[in-house]
Amino acid sequence: MSDTDLPLIGVHPTATDQSMPVVELAREAEARGLASIYLPEHTHVPVGSQEISSEWHMPDRYRHTLDPFIACSFIAASTTLEVGTGVSLVAQHDAIALAKAVATLDFMSGGRVVLGVGFGYNRPEAADHGFAPRDRALVAEETVALMRAIWTNEQAVFEGRYRRVSRSWSWPKPVGEGPPVLLGARPTPTNLDRIVRWADGWIPMGQGPLATPDLESALKELRKRWDDAGRSGAVEVCCFFEPGTREEMARQIERGAELQVQRMQVFLEDRSREEVLPILDRLREIAQAHVVRSRSAAERTEVRRASER
């Protein structure tokens, strides 16, 4: 593996009203040469809904999450980091208003937005937004389709089962065709088809390239389907990974590079400043030991614009 093959490295905190202030965290990450910050989303947590299964309890920190788009706007105004969601529960938004908000954030940040989307595992949370939880994947797909119609057409129109917009104008437009949309989902055949059909890439569900044993075979299958469908360019992949020692995190990042993963984000959860800064310091040491495949925000935007001319 050559040094220039390393992914873009960023952070994935659960930004809350009790954790390290997210703009401060973003500035500390930028100061250490990191590239991005992606935030999760829960609009609310219905009381009694945290027992997702007999094996898994929804962490209490999700009761306190900040709105990711408002938080990302503060970060984008304060740093040069790529900002994004990991993941946004787009089905739980008004699609027309969300299209405007994401386009505005991308326009004002100079094309620094990556939109990670997911279906959501908390069914009562989804139900409170007015649709049957069993249909949340379809609602998310239609939300993305409507947003793309608005982003890429002077006069947009969309008609779906759950989402519609009459022929309409809406500005600002995002940079180019709009932010990359990465679907956060498990590697089932249906989800791989969804990625190929209407997304730009994948956020694998798991604890990192070394802790997700089926990741290599899933990526191979996804890339085959991508090529067979005639999709242009490479499918974008962003993996999350657990913090650890410098050596442990370096091995995760190097494995991501071997799998040709373009982006990686370290899980920071809702850790305090005293816990977060040593993790960021170790990531800086890893970056200094390699030539990280990283461009400035302006350069990344120019490459994106040039590819769409």
C-alpha cells in the first residue's frame, strides 16, 4: 500500500447539549489536519422505545442530539471541514424544506456537504412523523428523489406515493449536481440494489473494517453491481471505526485503504473534551506518518465542479 492511498479521515461525534461543544471539537479536528465531521440524527426518542431488541438498548445520548443541519452550518462557518450526516433520517423531514436546507448549506459552504441517509431503527420515532414505519425505506427513497429533482432542475416536479412537489422553482442550488448521498445500511441484496439505483455510495453498518468480517465481500459485490449498472466513477464508501491506541487506529485506517474506502470517521460518541483530544492527537500522529489523501475544501470543490462540466 502506498502512502497516498489513505482515506480522508474525520470524526463522528454524537453532538449533544452535554458533550464537548461541537464547534470547538470541529476546530480541534481541523487543527490536527483532519478532513471532516459527520453528525447523527434523532428528532426525538419516544419514551419506552429504547429497547430496540433483546440484545440492544438505544444509548441514552440519543435523547440529547443536536439538529445535525443547524450544527453543521455553525461548523461550516467556523472551519474548512467537510460536513455531513451519518446518518440523517430524511424520511422524518418535510422533503421540500429539507431540499432547501441542504442546498443552502452546500451553497454557502462551497460544496462541502456529504449527505449520509438512513431509514432509522426506532419504529415509534418514525411513526410519530405520520407514516407507517414499515414504509420508511420507501419514504426515504422518495425524499432523496424529490430533493434531487429540486437541486438539478430549474423547474422541478416529482410525484411519488408519499412525496410530491408540483412544478416549482427553488433556489439556491447546491454545488454541481448536489451533495453525494451515501446510504447507511446493512449489506443485504436489497440495500445494495438501493445504493446502485439511487445513492452515490455506502456507509456500512459496523464498527470498522477490521471488525466487520463480511465487508470485503460486500464491497466486491457492490462494486460489481455498480459497474454492471453502468454507474460512472467509483462508488463512494465511508466507514466508521472505533477509537483506540495509535497502532489500533492505524491498522483500521490501513485496512480501509486496502479496501479502497474513500472516507473513514472515528466514533467519538458524546465523550468529553478531556477524552476527545487525546484521540485527535493520535489521529494527527497517524496522518503525520503518512501522506494523507486530502485536499483543501476549495480544491475538492473544484474537482467536483470540473467532473460535472
